Amino acid sequence: TDARPVFSASKPSNPYFSESREQLDYTILVGDSGVGKTSLLVQFDQGKFIPGSFSATVGIGFTNKVIAVDNVNIKLQIWDTAGQERFRSVTHAYYRDAHALLLLYDITSKSSFDNIRAWLTEIHEYAQSDVVIMLLGNKADMSSDRAIRRDEGERLAREYSVPFMETSAKTGVNVDLAFTAVAKELKHRAVQHQHPNQPKFQIHDYIEAQREKSGCCSYF
């Protein structure tokens, strides 16, 4: 695993798929400063939460993570972006090569939720038209401080036709699922590129099925 500040990289414009090779996909975490992007990435990468250890991300940092999806290795290069306005021009440059974007808000912060529309406007302006977008309401473990109801997040996600779930970087709830669902979508798209008659992967149905398996306590 490699995690360090990065400000430029040479990235292919399209993913590839092969039974014998890893598929490489670029996933970017975006959202206001303080919503928990770095903590979410560390939880996914290392399976732990390190309270109070992160200063605001400066520019761009990345981590590589290989996960198995349907017996195929998917290598996610996950980019952790700075949420502050002064770094926005830097992060814009990375949107165009992204295959997936995880857009986070903090369920205890109304302003971070209110800014989601502005983030989506930027994404639609700078990213590829077929980029996979997922909306995540993070810090779901802090329900006593909740400022945004779950149904508000669901309603916004429906408005923009993107999948949604609530996550907790602290407890790990739904963190793996968020990345796995995105990886499955990207893997199936790559397969379809070679085999157009293959049925499309329904990411909403997949998330709903996992919700039913998880039962009552998964913050969906």
C-alpha cells in the first residue's frame, strides 16, 4: 500500500479487463473538508480508525488497494482529495480520469450536505459523463448529533440518480460495501465493453440486497 501526497500522475484514460490481470480503476473521494474522507480511506485500507490523527489533506494523496470481485482482482487506486476551496483547482484536474467518485457529506454537518449540489455540479463539469458516482452520508455512528436525516440523503441521491448509503469510518459499517459496490460496477462495465450482450450490473439492487442481508443495524 502506498499513501503519500501526489500532485501529478500519468493515468490511462480507460480501464481494462482480463481474467489473468488486475483491472485498474481510479476512484476519487470528494466532499467538504472534515467529512471524514481520509478516515474512510484508512478504514477501508487498514481496517482501523485512528481518532484525531489527521490534519486536513493537502492537495492529493492516494492509496492502492486490491480487492477480489467475482474471482477477479480489481486494483483500486483511491485518491483522497482536499476539501478546502484553495485546493479545488488541483482536484479538478483529477476528475477527468476518474472512473468512480465517492461523494461524502457529514451527517452532523448541514453545510457539508448543502454543498453536495455544488460538488455534483463540479463533477458533471469536469468528470467523464459515464463516471460512477456514489453519495455517502458519513459519521453515521454519531446519530445523537445528526443534522441530516437518512431520508434527506436518499431523496437527494434519487434526484441525481446515484446510489446512496450511510457509512461510519469509525465503526467500519458499510465502508467495504461502498468500495465493493463501486468495484463491481466498474468490473461489469469492463466485461460489457468486451461482451456487450452481458446484462448490466444493477448497483442499486446490489446495495438493497446487502441491506436486507445486514438487517437493522447497518445505517442504510
